[in-house]
Amino acid sequence: MIFKRKAYDRLLEWKEKYADHYSILLEGPRRVGKSTIAESFAKNEYDSYILIDFASASKTVMSCFDDLADIDMFFLRLQAVTGVQLVQHRSVIIFDEIQLYPPARQAIKYLVKDGRYHYIETGSLISIRRNVKNILIPSEEMKLPVYPMDYEEFLLAVGKHSYEVIEQLYRSGKSMEQQINRQMMRDFRLYMAVGGMPQAVEAYTQGKSFSEIDMVKRSILELYEADFKKIDSSGRISAMYHSIPGQLSKDTKRYLLSGATKKKKTERDEERLYDLIDSKTVLISYNTTDPHVTLTDTKDLSSYKMYIADTGLFVTLMFIDRPAAENEIYAKLLSDKLPANLGYLYENAVAQMIAAAGRELFYHTWEKEGSTHYYEVDFLITEKAKITALEVKASGTGKHESLDCFRKKYSGSVKETIVLSQKDVHKEQGIKFLPIYMASVLMSKLK
């Protein structure tokens, strides 16, 4: 199935404004929909296109790149091999999984300069050092991150048209009927369960059971495992990935590499961490040491949290040791009967929505006076010169001491303090409460 994706609109902007001078690289984790988006765009927006999938390209196709000194001959050979006639200024060439054949990526510089056609690249694990070793990365290349479906894309894909209602409710700033809020929360919990990976969403739209949907997600996780092993045969990258739900559940100040590998941290582990981040399968949130100033300038590179890039994969990974058919998490999640200690699932979902809005993730911790305990604000979002502080709660009940103290400590820098939960819109002691499904709308309104 072809789903409507926001990346398509970004490609339209690229084609109109930049494609004559830059290729565009769609990068993201495996099975996020990069290839489907690229080919759908090529079919709809160009007279003709050539798709070269370097995961399965023949030796004859690969040999076309042996000599680019004669670009005219390169295009003639490529058209002859593929049987596709290119039309100058009205055709596009797609290099799919380009990280598997670095010479093609290096050739982008010369192909773009030639100016006859447009070029779309797709890649997973694209910035892993071994994939670009000894080649010149083209400066004539724009990058377009492709994330799992955000909440708006998901609702549209499953035939629900409630996102516009959510936007209207957000703009009104008023509380709603309890029944409406409950229905909106049910839809959001469905998103948390299925996630935004197109294969899983397609399985849901086809009426598959949650056990079958879970199997789809497990197959994606198996692909990730295979990729991790190609990069690092020790299994430590895989251990880092698998430990994310467990480390979030402990509600600690930061992610611990030693907690993942069960061994003393080494310099090589730091390299493995960055390989994992480069895979785009995870999201990293840095602890900012001084929210008074620019968050990026004050992030502590040694203090961070990790999230799974897709909420649906997060749910599956949480219970990966159980057979899919025996997994009761879906029924509990959809009926809002999750144990309270699984609230970090909601935190991961919010992290995904922040990242999908193109924002870097930050949080902040500081010690309580006269105590070994600490305060923590889950997420910080910049809005011009001000900061919006977010705390995520599964139920919406309980204290919000950290937000209260943050607002007082950084009063000159704070615009709003917000609790994202299942509770309806309201204000309480200067803190705004928003239902968690409004987080994506909130991101779009912050500039």
C-alpha cells in the first residue's frame, strides 16, 4: 500500500527549488518507507525514472559505474541495460540502498554537475564509517530524514480523520467532553501499539490480528539485528539496543553503556554507540547542563537517554522474550490497563513525536538541595529565546514537583511548563495539562 507521507511534500520542495543543483538523500532505518516514497515520487512527478537497487543490482548495471569519464556513454549504457528512456530535465534516477555501493555515491558530484537529470538516493546506516571509507562525500547532496509515520500520518493511513479535530481542540485551549477525550486516547494508544512502520500499519489496515502485527514488527527487529552484527560481531550494539526499554524503566538520570553490555565501558563501546545512533533506529536525548542558554551549546555528551525510534517496535522489544501469540500487552495497552510502571512507554512515544517534528531531544536534571535525589524534566523544547518544559505522565495524576521547581529556577527563560498525560486540557497552579495526543500539534506550533 502507498501511504501519504510528509516526506513526499519535502521532495516536491526539493524538486522545485534545489534538484538542478543537488541530489537528495532519504536516510532512515530499514523498512521505514524510503524506497516506496522515492519510487512513488518518481512515478508521479517525472516522465520516466530508473531505479537501481544496489542490494540486488546485476553486475551489468554495476559495471556502468566503472568509468564515468565519458558521462554520455554512462547514460547510454544505463538506458540500454534498464530499458528505460531518460528525458533530459524530466527524468530522475534513484540510487536505492546507496550505502552498499559507495562509488555510486561518490559519482553524484559529477552526475549533478552534468545537469541532465535529477537524483534521489536512499540509504540505511548511511553514515557508518566503513560505508564511506576512501570516498569523497558529495557536497552536492541534501539530506532528508525519513522517520516512522508520525501520529497525523498514522491516523490518515488507518482511515481516521480526527487529527484536524485535535488541532481545533488545541487551538481552542478549552476542555472537552470526557467521552471525546477517551476516544482520542484510545486512538493514540492504538498508534502506540501498532507504531509507524509502514509494514505494521499495512497489516493493521488489512485486519490482521495483533499477534500477526507483532510478528511483522519482530521481522523488522530481526533485520536490525542482522545489520548490527554486520557492523559489530561482538553483539554489543545489539545489547545496547535491547537494553533501552529496561534502562528507561529504571528512571535513572542517564543511559549506561555498562548497564547494556554488563562489562566495563571501553573506547570501542563509545564508537559502537555512535554506530547505533547513525543507524537511525534509536533517538538520543542529551542532558543540557544550563537551560538558561542555547540547549545545543550546553548538552552533556556523556549524559544522555536513549529511545527506540518507533513506538510500535518499542512495545515489541519490551516483550521480545515472549511468543507473540502469548503477549497480552496489546489488550492491556488498548484498554488502558497497563501497570503504572510502564509509563515510560508514553515517554518513548513523545520522544518519537518530537523527533518527527525535526527537533533535537533534550532533558535536564539537577540535584535537590541537601539530598542525594534529583529533579528531572523529561523534555525541553526551544521556542525562539524561551523554553517549553514537558513532563510525561501515563495517568496524569500525581505530583509535578520537578516542573514546579524548574519554573522557579529558570523563570526568566521559561515560556510554559506542560504535563502531557491522559487528562483533559486544563491549568493547575500555573502548569498547563494537555492530553498526550496533542504533543504532535504542540510541536508544530512551536517555532
